Amino acid sequence: MEQKKYSNFIFSEPKIKKVNKNLIIINFDSYQVIDNYHHALDLENLRKRYINFFSKFDYILGDMSGEQLRLTGFYDYEGKKGEKNIATCADFLAEFGTFDCPYFLLKKLKSTK
């Protein structure tokens, strides 16, 4: 039986480093911590859930639902077209999140390369 290859996504554990309370690095991308409601940002939980698929998004929302971290990606409001732009983030939490659930929002910083 042939094994499926997922060449675009890394399923190994990501390298996550906290630089300070407002900045983290995931693999080679820097993220600003926009919000950390109820101290939801736990690097160990993020390490367990994060896959390279999320690196394409401008924002990553992490919310706790049923004791599990759920990650969702959003594009910049003025950027890419699609349903999940950052303007819909609050509505997404209200509709799909547990009432008053802990959550965090990370914004990908532009590369200086």
C-alpha cells in the first residue's frame, strides 16, 4: 500500500520560541500576540496543534473548546479574498466558540528578508 505524501505541510513538531510576552516565533515566522484572553496562549498546547498549514495565514486564532485547543487561520482584511478574513474573527468566536472561552490571536509579522 502506497503512503500518501503531504509535501506542503510539516507534520513534525514545530519550533516555537517565546521572545517576550508580545512576540513568539513559530518555525521561521514571527508573530505578535494581539490578544491573550484568559491566558489561553500555552506554548505546549500550541506546539501539539500547530502544523505548517497555518503559516499561510496572516492571523492565527486559538480558542479553547472542551479542554482542547482549536486553531483557525484568518487572512488580513485588506489582503486575500475569502470568508475567513480578520474582520469576521469576533463573529467566528461568538458563533463557534464556547461562551467566554479563553482564546488568543496571533498576527504574522512581515518578513524583513
